[in-house]
Amino acid sequence: MRIVRFSHQDAIRFGIVDEGELVVLAGDPLFAGFDTTGERVPLGEVALLAPVIPRSKVIGIARNYRDHAAELGNEVPEEPMMFLKPNTAVIGPGDTIVRPPQSERTDYEGELAAVIGRVTKNVSVADALDHVFGYTIGNDVTARDLQKTDGQWARAKGFDTFCPLGPAIETEFDPASDVRIITRVNGEVRQDGALGNMVHSVAEFISYASQAFTLLPGDVILAGTPAGVGPFVAGDVVEVEITGLGTLRNPVRDAPRADG
């Protein structure tokens, strides 16, 4: 199923995509299941939102593609290298990425995003995928200059709007090795990689993360980015496409600078 979160007639709701319409769900499917209201809404009449707002956390997996680690002059970690992004960084498809005045270089990082479906602690690699509700597309926006100068990544990865997600959660997606992830800026391809090039698989990094933190329904884990990361500026449009998941598209603007 393809699940979206949407705004329609001043209400935020969830629905199942059925060709050009949405089958409206009675509640958040992560907690209320897939009961429907009997309503159907034309897809063209709604505004799509981030398909999930994590109640707890967004976990990023760093340097999970060898070519990306190499392009930044870093070694590939033997174990998954994790960082956190606040849920206040999340925005949806079509929402604007805002470049903060503190940064001179803001980069895109197109990524697969796994959405956790149930409470997960100390799960084995063999059982880890049973804890995934579905998959969506993420953009791990990064203030690259602040990442280098701060020495830790909380600020560089955590500004408001720095975690676009969407457009939908696909519950039957298979993160197979030949699935491609492509990032474009103003229509020009900047990243083109295969999920099979990940150093640590989805099951491996879910298991690893669950041994450090309890994963809660709605938590999102970003799977790392392939080579080709680079900057974008105000006026650009950044698109991340993953085969079978669609395209996440976000325009960019600069935040106003405070006087003085």
C-alpha cells in the first residue's frame, strides 16, 4: 500500500493512494490500523504533507556508501555510524528548504528512509525488517561548513527544514540491490547510485540502532547517501527519486538575516 498524510478542508488525515484518489483512513495507520471511513478524495484536491512526523527521533546512518565516504576523504566505518536529527527538521513534499544565515554551504543528500512500525529493542538482523512499517524518500540536508567546524553534527544536520520526507510511505517496497536513488538540482542529475552499494543493509543498521536506542513507531532511519553530494542555493529545486517510491521535490530559499 501507498500511504500518504494530507491536508484537506482544514483537516490533516491519512489515506491510501488508489490511482487518482485517496481512500481516507480513520486514523494514523501506525497506531490505528487500516480501517477506512468510506470516503474517497481526489488526489488533486489535497496538499501532501510529510508522510510521518517522528514522535521520537530521526536517525541518520553516516558514510554508508563507500563512494560517498571517499569523496569527503573519510574512511568507511566498520560498524554503522549514527547521528540524530530532531523531528522539528521534518518537512514534506513541496515544502521549502530554508538555508540558515549561519551557513555558507548547504548540501543535499538523497537517501532511502525506513519508517519503524513497532517498538523495537535489541532486534536481530534476521528479524529487523519485520519491524519496518514502510519506506519513503529523505533528504539529509547538511550545513557542510558547520559540520566541519563544529566537530559534532547536531547543528549542521538539525536546522528546521533539514529533513524533507515523502511523498508517501510504501509498505510493500523491497530495498533491492538494483533500486536506484537519483538526486537532481534544477533537473540536472547530481547523484545516481544503487541501494545495493550500501555498506550496511537496512536490516543491519536497524538491528544495530535498536541495541543503542529503543525504536518507536514512526521513528525514521535515513540509510545514507551515495556519491555526488554538493551544494544548493536559494532559487534551486532539489529532487530525490527512488525507483518504486516516487520523487521528493523541494524548493529552496534563504532565511532572512537578523539585523546587526
